[in-house]
Amino acid sequence: MAQPAPAPSAPLDYQFTFDDELAQYAKPLAEWHQLHDNKYSGLVAGAIVFDAHGRVLILRRAAHDYLPGLWEPPGGSVDPTDQSLLHACVRELWEEAGLRARRVICAVGQGNDWTAGSKLFHRYTLLIEADEGEVRTDPEEHSEWKWATREEVSAERMEDGTLIPMTFPITKETLLEGIILSQAHQAAKGMV
């Protein structure tokens, strides 16, 4: 059953829903850290979203930023001020792509851990239905965006030959898993 999520604080002032299976993400960051014995230095949320043609949104990292020129889905750090992990993911989708979430559908995979020096981080990714709208990016973070098909993500090359190298192999794996989950979700709704 879909549950309404309370409206996040500014700049977002709208409602989104999520299913009961996502209750573990309806917690604030501090509670999530406690459940994981405070072993992580940070948590990152990723959002996988599709256009009306079933293509996934990818963003190209800015030339002056970490991992310049590489591609990824919208996402970023969960902040202590985020009402929940779900709200963090929805906020990041808004901040990085200008898209408003309607519904958080499901988690994509189990997430992944990585280290930076002696610090341990975790990333989770959620499949999101968003309102249709024009994608807008912050040039301080991303230089461009594209809607990509499964084949294009798999080849890391657009149909026109443009290369779209991903930030990490796990990024590509997660995007491909998100595409499969989205197609299954659409088929279950009788839309494919």
C-alpha cells in the first residue's frame, strides 16, 4: 500500500508516496547511522528516473568537479536536516535535475560501500516516478544530461556515437538493474 510522505522542507513543498517495503528508508539519517553501528562516515542517495519513452536519466559531471566528464544518475549526500532517507533522494533529484518525485517505487539493489582513505561510505539508489518536466542541471555539478536506453547504458555510448563513460562499474550495473525493475513495474501496471 502506498503511504504519503510528508512534504519536505523548502525548497520542495509537495507530497510523494512510497510503498511499505521502503519503510527502512523512511528514517532520518541519525537513526540509519545507529542501525548500522555508526560505522559509516557518510551516506549517498541516488535516484533512477525515466522519461515517457522508458529512457533513463543520466548526468555528466562538471569538468572542474570530482570524476570530471563521467556520467551518473542524479544523487548526492544525505544531509542531517533531511526528514528521511527518502526525502534526501527526492531532494537530490530536485536539486540535480529539477524533477519532482511523485512516487518512490523501490530500492535498486542492496546499495554499495566504498572507502575514501580510512572512511567508509554507503550509497543506496531508489527507483522514482517523477512529474514530466524539463531537466535542468546546476553547472557547478553537471555539464549536461541525456535520456539513455538500456542498450546505450550497456555500451556506454549513445546511438549517435557519443561516449557516455560511467563514474564506476557499479554505476552502470545499478542503472541496468533499475531499467529492468522499471520495465517489470511498467509491465505489472499493464503499460508495456
